[in-house]
Amino acid sequence: MNFPKIISLSSLSCILLSTLPAYASYIYVNGWGIQGNVQSCIDNGKRVAAQLKFKLDQDTAWDDASQNSGALFATYKGFTDVSLNYRCDGNTGVMSFGISGPDNDRTFELYSDFFNAL
């Protein structure tokens, strides 16, 4: 991984973490290069989130009208206080996601399930 990619991933993680709930005690974050375009990246994240029973009643927030530069969606797990934030950035070619919650075991389990299903 070259230096600009590390900076991009760090920048995306900061954006990602800024949208997580304040009461989250445990946060797991990861990211890597986008395979395909921003739309397919978002669709893949939503597919996995739906498989894991995250609520998907929130709209995708697009960076611009072209839907090429990037997008973010955030959601939560049923009636729990575990949340998922997922971002695809077309400008840097990086996808990042984070799962947060107050219980380490439950949060890490959902992070691992999400990671393995992507």
C-alpha cells in the first residue's frame, strides 16, 4: 500500500468514525480498494447488511449528483445499539466500513460476519 492510499484510508476512517454513535465503546474499522464502480460497491455493502439483518430504511448519501465520486450509508442492527457505517469513495478507489457497539463480543462478531461476507 503506497503513502497516498494510507492517507486516503485514514481520511475515510475519520469520516466514517465521525458518524458513529457517541456511546459506542467498541469500534472495528476496515477498508480496501473498490472492485468495480461506486454503485456496485454500495450495492454489495447493502446486500451484506441485509443478509445480516441490519435495517436498511435509510437512504444512501451521495457525494454529488453524478454518483461517481462516492457514497455513504449508515444503519443499525434491529433493536440493538450496534451500528454500521459503509463508504465507497470513487475518487480514491477505497471502500471502508465500521461497526460499533457497546458490547465487544457482539460488535466483533458482527464485524467478522460483515467482513467475511464482503
